[in-house]
Amino acid sequence: MYVSLKGEVAFPGRYIIRKGEPLSSAIRRAGGFSESAYLKGAVFTRESVRKLQQKNIDDAIDRFERKILSQSADSAMGALGADEALQIQSAKEQKIALVEKLRAAKATGRISIRLADVGSFEGSVYDIALEDGDELHVPSRSDQVQVMGAVFNQTAFVHEPEATVSSYVRRSGGITADADRKAIYILKVDGTAMSGSGWGLRWDSARGSWLSGGLMSERLDPGDTIVVPEKVDKIAWLKETKDLTQILYQIAVTAGVLMVMF
């Protein structure tokens, strides 16, 4: 059995491991972390986790595909004329294209871990027993925060310790009319995610801005990504597919990518 340690460790490479050997042991054998290591951004992947994540994604997409094709069949049977039939056919083609795009995203098998110097990390809850084929990549520090999705200027900004989610969004030109304000989330550099749910996120339509507090006042880490999803119901046939947002969110977290529908 072997594992791979890449990036900012003293001696990157493949290491033979014994059954049940902890991650800290492999890190010690690799000489520990370099001075440039950005431990918060470490990516640990495992094949068994990748397979489980991919199965969950595929199952969700299969359910979604069955639902939208069933809706298409029902709509086709109820078409009242040639124009309506053409609209239904166009919508069906859009649905098939969306399913194909969803299937192109692949799970990475990432397990979110919190690294620290080897002495502090050893014996912690994150010092997990290694499996054959595990991979740890420790990057150098990232100095950027990305803003993606329904904003006027999708771009990356230099990370500023005091800057909040709201300030980065403002610098990107603000959100577009198609943005789903309630569905904004953060893909953290450590592999976790934060959403507005439970964080006090509330849009004040009278002021045209977010109220203080909540997700929009959170400060970010270097390497984090702000995702502003588009409204699902901007396309007529998507109004009845409410589980699509959840599928897109699941893919974003497990595959580390932002899915743009059209």
C-alpha cells in the first residue's frame, strides 16, 4: 500500500504505508511541511470516498433526469398546437443538454481535514488512518478570493483580512437581476461550504442591500470562493424542478466546481 504526498512538504513523493498508519506518520516521513505550506488549503483525497460521492451525484442526477423527462412527456401529450409542440421540444432539448452538463462534473473524493504543525496534528481527530491510494496535496499560500456566478464581473480579488463577503460582491459590480440572493454560498478553501441558511442572511428590498450580520458579514480565508447562483425559475420549465438547486450545490461541494446552467 502507498500514499502520495505532494506540494509543500520537505520530500514530496509516494510512500509505502502499513495498515492503519496515521497521516501524521507519513507527514513526518516526508520531512514535515515547508515554510511556504498553506495548511488550511490542504487537499486530502481518498478513492473510496470519491466512489461514494460519485454514486450520490449520479443517483441525484438520475432522479432529476427521470423527473424532467416525465414532465416533458406529459407536456407533449397535452400540447394544443404546432407552436406549443415546438416549445415543448425546445425545452426537452435544453433539459437533455443540462443533464449532460451535470454528468460532466466528477467527484474528487476530497475529505476536509484541518492540518497543523505535526506535533499538534498528531493524535488529533483529523489524524486519520491511511488507506491505499490516499493523496495529500499541501499548496503554497493563495492570496486571492474568487467571486463567481450571477455578478456583473466574475473575477478574483486580492485577499484582504478585514474584507467581508459583502465587500467582495460589491467590488464585483454587485449581483445581477437573475441572482438568487437567498442561495449565496461560500466554497471554503478547506473543502467545506457555508450557506446563508442559519447565518441570518436577509435581503432588505427597501434598502436594496443586505442587512448587517449573517453570511454577508463573514470574513474569508485566502483561496475561498463566493458563489452567487442564478434563479432557477428564470427558465419556465425549471420552475417545477426545485431539487435542481440542491443537486448543483452537491456537485459544487463534491466536485469543487461551479455549475452554470446556460
